[in-house]
Amino acid sequence: MSGTGENLDFDALRQAMQENYEQPEGPARNARAEVLLAEAEKLNIPLAVIEALGHQLKVYNYSSEKDRMFVPFARLLRMWDERPEDFDEYETHSLHWVFKWVSSGMVGQPHVPLASIEKWLGEMEHRYRLAGHSERAVRSTEFTVARSIGDLARAERAYTAWLAADRDSMADCHACELHDQGWWLAERGADAEALELWRPVLEGEYTCAHEPHAVLASSLLPLLRLGRLDEARAHHLRGFRLVRPMESMRGAYADHVEFCALTGNEARALELLAERPAYFTDAGEPRSRMDFLAVVALLMDRLTSLGLGAQTVPGPAGRTWTAGELASHARVEALSLADRFDERNGTAYVSGRVRERMGQPPLVERLPLGVRATPTVAAPVRPAPAASADATADDGPDLAALLAEARRLSAALHPDSVAAWAAVAEAAGDEELTPRDRAELTDHEAMGLGPEGVELFARAAELYEAAGDPGEALAARARGAYVLALSGRTREALAAVSEPYERVLALFAEGGTEVPQAASVLVGRARILLQRVHEAAEVNGAGDGSDVLAAAETAARELLALAGPEAGNDVLVASRAAEAQAMLGELAAHAGDAERAAELLTRGSEAFVAAGLPWFAVEYEARLTGIARHLGDAEAAERAARAALEHGAAFLEPTGHAQLHLQLAEILGATGQFGPAADHALEASHWADEAGDGPTLGAWARHQLGGFLLRQDHWAEAAEVLESALPELSAQTHGDGAIVQTHWWLGDCLTELGEHREAAEHWLQAAEIARHWPEQRDHAMLAHLAAEALGHAELLPQAEQAYARAGDLWRSLGNVHGLIRSLRARAWLAVREEGSGLDTARELMGEAVRACEDEVPEDHEEREQLVAELAQTHRQFGDLVARSAPDDAEDELIYALFEEALAHVTLAVAGFLSLGEDALHSRTGAQLAAGWLEADLEHPDWAAARAREVLAAYAEGDASDETVVARRGEAERLLRATESSA
């Protein structure tokens, strides 16, 4: 960009204004517009000043300094009134166009009196009528004014008149009109109708510089209210990506913060606030600042209600804020601005709406987004459920009732039994319990401590002995031995369980105890032996046929022989029989017999479910999932994973939820069910974050989620998720392949979104990692993709360098097709250069031709592929030469270039012809290209012959095939052209 004092001429000034308009919104762009106005005034050309004022007005309108647009507009209007002949057609149109911005923009400035707004609205109507414009834009602006001040009856009248008026050149674009119309419907409670009205904008049929940005933001709450949560999530991810760089869209930005505050995504909302600190204080558009501060108050109140009022949060610069302090500040500021609007408007409408917005309750308690929000505050503590009436009675909980409930849960082997016994302990206090009560209480306390409970299990055993239950005493000792094994002391554990094992068998034989107690000792011993198998596998590998494996199998079979026949008579015995089956399945897996393992694990899981103990099946269903995947049985793997999620839903820890959802996501993804796979990957990412595993398991889940979204062409959502995953992916934890793949996918997404420079950066980063891999195909492909993106981004020297790098890699890999395509791409880049660009392009295309001709594959299919590559190269060679002819070149030069191009295209036709019907479309395309060249070279008969050949080729073509229709149409146009020149 040129600087101040360079004495720009008019053309340079226009170029500078265009370049400035393409810069990001903000004060820097505004300041540059002011400099350019000063440059324009030096030229003594009225139109230059008019254009510079128009440019200044536009950049002010799309910035945080919107209040500054009124001055350049007033000057423009004065110039128009004094000398309208100084305005060309475009600037005349622009002056009338920005009347809408000024009239509606005044409503957002509380210092502008209502009478002035009405005056300007009338002025707009008068001038539009004089210029012959429809009243559509006038009524639309009147609607904006009326709805903003709370005159809803007038707004409805203006809305009706707006829709009834004819669209003309002054009407807002379809996208903007639909946004405002849908907003009005949603405001009146017609959420579904609003979303239907917005559909063409959301689907990309109508777009503009600020749409679908605003529609996506406005759609968030209607979607939540309708329960369309997946769409709401998608609109947030897609829409926030669009709004993020647009400084002027503070109102839409606030909508996204509000969405997060109302869906349990407080941490994400805080991250959004941290990204835009200036939004707290930018005063150029008070209306959007008021809306933003109202949403800030809403969010801070939400945090305070969750017990986080003292946490530090992002706020206005200059001091540190807690959530409670910022809530008060934002509320005061928002209401102060609202009062100014109401004072101007003579109503209480704006204040009422602000209070209503700040007081909204959450619409969804938990809506996972799939993106990782950097924790700005401690995780919110959700309010605990209210205690039951029984638990809060004046007399306190009833001990007998608590004991009964604890025994009921224990008898059912319910996961909540440990907590129930803890409630008994709390209620009992120092009260004397029977030895049996105390034994059970101590036993369950030990269970809750895990490896820390060894001594308590011994104490429980003593209490069971005192209560006259020697069998349960031995079972408690066996449980204590097992927790020793869990802490890695398996030899000590095996020694500790030996005596209880021998004694319980003798006691059972004498009738001194029953099957449940004996089975409990046997299951403890079998678990210890299985733990030893796991340890041996870590050292020696699975399936080594060791004595440890045999001993564990014998123990499991002994347990099954004892418990199996009695399984139908007792829940505990049934659980022991089911566990014995599952143990045998695990041991089969260790022995390398996956099919037998799957069969036994299935039996064990089904037995747990049949006994009414589905929570015990989860562990084995998860293992069965992995084995089924190993066996290639996707259906069984999916069935087992779904069962594990269903059976464990109420009892799993967050990490367990994350692992099972991720496992199911990978199974579904592998079978092409990308939508359901994305749903489970989303859940996995959420649960991983809940578990504190965001940087590890969560990052992997987000990586997978991004891939599944990409495969559904959800480019913006995928990009947001992948960008969120990337900082936490590490080569040590996830492997460098995952990092490369994430960069690769991001390049794909950003290319589809038109962000070519950013796509190239990701592909280049991935290529740098892949450069060190033994196999270099990915390196070559990534370099090639980066080159394409750099070319689209108009970074031609960098694109040339990347294509050259890719070509060298393709050559080293013996991949002639990749080499040829890189050479052709370099040729197209070269021809865009001034000077010797065409000569360089010819050399590169010639090299591509020679690369095709030098390769002689033995395989017939490979030979045909190379013939097609050579024909395509000649076709592109011809196109390149023909297009390189300058518009102002002499006829002799143009003819020479066209003759050269025709020679190459003719060779392309011959090449495609040799490939038969498989290359029909390629051949006819080349024939038509040759025909047009022949027509330009004044050979109409030759050109007509080409056209007839194409029509003959498609004489019986499929009329529904777009290519067939296009080729026929072009051939007929070529024929008509030759007839008119004959």
C-alpha cells in the first residue's frame, strides 16, 4: 500500500482504496481511509473525493467506529445537492444506498434525537421517490427504526408494506432481507417459520459479506427452543468461525456468547470474551455494546449461581475481575445504556428487553460442542439435587431404614451399596451396632477404599467370625488378598488367599458354609491368578502357554463348576458363574484364541444381564468389542459397544464413558456411518474433558470427530474442531501420524472454505513432519497440495517452489503421474509471469510430455493410464499456449500461437481416441477445443467437421447426463459459428 505524501494519481488511489477495503475491519483500516481521503483532496478531482468519502463511510460502517460515518455522509450529500453532475452512475447509486445505513444507524446512537431520525427517514423517502426507487428499502428502514424503539404496531405495518413493495436496485440483498424478516418472526414466537425463512441463506443460496454470519447467530436460540440441538451446535461452530474476524459484528458475537452461557458451555463463553477485550469498551455503536454487556451479565450471573462468583474472568482492560464483580459492572453499564435509549425513545422497551435477556435461565443443561475450551475458571460445580424429605426430616435419617436399604442394595450387588453403607456409618455415629451390622459396614467401607482397604477387610473378617459367619469371614479375607494383587503384590496376595481357599472348601464340604461364601473365596483366588496372567503378559507377551495361564484357567473352571449349577438360585452366585465365564474368555484371548474368547465373553456378559446385573457386563462387553474388531466382525463389535454404553450409562466414570463412546465412534466410522460416528466422538470429547483427560483422550476424540465431520462435508464445523484438537495432539501421546492427518484434514477444510493461504500453511507443516518418514508418498502429496493452495492464494513464487519440491519427490518415488502433474502446474504458474513466462511454460510442458513418452510400463492398464496422461498433457499444453496470446497482440502472433496450440490439441484428440469409449468425454472436449481454434484460424470446414464428430459421438447419449448435454450444446454453437463465417 502506498503511504501518505506519495501523490497518488486517480488510478493508484482507486487501487489503494480497494486494497484497504480488503483489509480486516478495524481502526487501522479506518485510519488508512482517512489518509486516502487526504490524498484524494490533493488531486482536485471531485469524483476522487466522492469515491474516497464513500470508501471512508463504508469502512466506518463496518467497524467499531460506526458513529463516525455520519460526517462523510453529510459531506457527500452536500456535494450531491450542490453538483450532482460530479457523481458518476456508481457513486449516485452508492449515495442513495448508504441512506439506509445512516437512517437505521442513527437508531443505535442514543444521543441522536428521535425527531432527527424521523427527519432523516422522511428525507430518505423523499429522495428515493425523486430518484424513481421503490419504497421497499424505505419501509425496511422504517421497520428497523420502529422495532428498535418498541413501536411494535408501526413495525408490523412497516413490515407488511416492506414485503408488499417491489424489489429494486435499492433493496437490501436477499440474504440481509431474509435475516431481518426471520428475526421478526422469531421475535413473535414463530421459531420454526423463522428457520424455514432463513433456510436459503443457511444453505448458501443467498450470501453476502455479512451473511450467513448474522443468520447463523440469530438462529441459535430458536433452534435451542425447538430442541434442534445438533443444528444449534453446528450453527455455533460454523457461525462463530465467520463472525470471529469481523469487528463490526459485536451483536452476532454476543449471540454466540449467549448460546454458550445457556447450554452449559460457560468455559467456552469465557474464552470468547477473552478473544475480544475491546468489545467491553468500544463506544462507536452503543446498541451493540449494550447487547454485548447484557450477555456478559447473563454469563457472569450463571457462573455466580454455580458457586464461581470469586473466580477470575476476562473483562475490561485495566484491572482484574471476578465473575461477581463483572456481573455487577456489566449489568449497570447495560442498563445505563438502555436507559439512555429509553429516554430518547420515550418508552421503557429497551430496558425491558435487556433485563429479560440478562435473566434468561439455561435452555440446555449440557450441550457438548466438540471443541476444547481453555479452562479460564475452575470447572463449574453443578447444584446438587435436593435432598429427599426423609433425609431432611427433623429427626434425621432413620438408621433401621438405612440399614434395610443398604442390605437391599448389597443383596442386589448394586454399585451404590458402598455409598449406602457409608450413609449407615454416618447415621450410626457412636451408636452400638450388632457384630453383623458392624461387619457388613466395615466390609463395604473396605470395598470403597480399594487397595487401601486391606486392614479393614481383616477387621471385617474378625467381625464376621464374632457374628458366627466363618464363611463370610473367609470371603472378606479373600477380598483383602485381591486388593493386594491390585496394588502389584500378586505373590503376597496368592499366599494370603491360600489358607481361606483351603479352609472354605473344607468348611463347605462339612456343610459349615454355603455356595455364595465359597464362591466368593474362589472368585477372589481366580482374580488374583488372572492378575498374574496380566503381569506375565506385560513381560513375556500374551499366549506364552505358561503355568500361570494354566493355573488361572483351572481356578476359573473350578469357580464355574461350583457356582454354575446354583446360578439360578442366588444373585451373588449367578454373578460368580458369569464372571467365571468371562474369565475363561479373557484367558482364551491371552492364549491367542480370539474366536473362543469372543464366545466366552459373550456368554459371561449375557449371564450378567440375565441375572439383573448389567453393570458387571460393561467391562467384558468393552473387551468383547475390541476382540470383535480384531476378528473383523464390525456388527458384533458395534453390538457389544452399544450394550456396554447402555449397561454402564448410570455407573461409569467419565473416562469410561469417553472410552466407550470413542470405541463405538471408531467402529461406526470404519463402516462408513460417519453421522452416528461423529455423535459418539462428540460425546467422547465431552466426557474426556469432564474426566480431566482433555489433552490426551479428549484431543484424540476431537481429532476423530473432525475427520467424521469432514467426511460429511461439514467443512466449517470440522475446521473448528480440528483447530481445537491440534494444540493438544502430541507425537509422544498420539503419534506424529495423527498430527499430520489433522493438518491434512484442516487443509482440506480450509480449501473448501476458500482460505487457501491458511490451507497451504497446514499442508506445509504436515509435509515438514512427513519429510522424516521412511516412506515419502505422503510428503510428496502434501507438498503438491500445498503448492495448489499457494497458487490459489496468488502466492506464485511460493507455489512454484512447492511444486518443484513435490516434483522431485514424485521423481524419486518413480511416480510419473505425480511428476507430470507437478510439471504441468508449474507451467501454468509460469505463463502468468510477465516476460519469459511462456518460454518457461513451454519448457515445463515439454518436460511433462517427455516424462510421459519415456515411461514404458509393461502392464496394459498402466500403459493406458499413461496414454491418457500424455493426451491430457497435450490438451493442457494447447490450452496454455492459446490463452497466453495477449489481447493487444498483432494478428500474426495470435495466429502463430493458435497454430501451435492446435498442434497439441490435435495430438490430445488422437491420444484420447486410442482409449476408446472410456475417454469419450475427454476426447470430445479436446475435439471442440480444436474446432474453436480452427474456426479462429479461418478453417470453418475443419471446425464444422469437429462439431459433427462430437454430435455423432453423442447421437444416442443420455439426455440426463450434464456432460452430454453440455457437449451437444457447444457443438451446435460451433456449427452455427462456422456457418455464419462461411
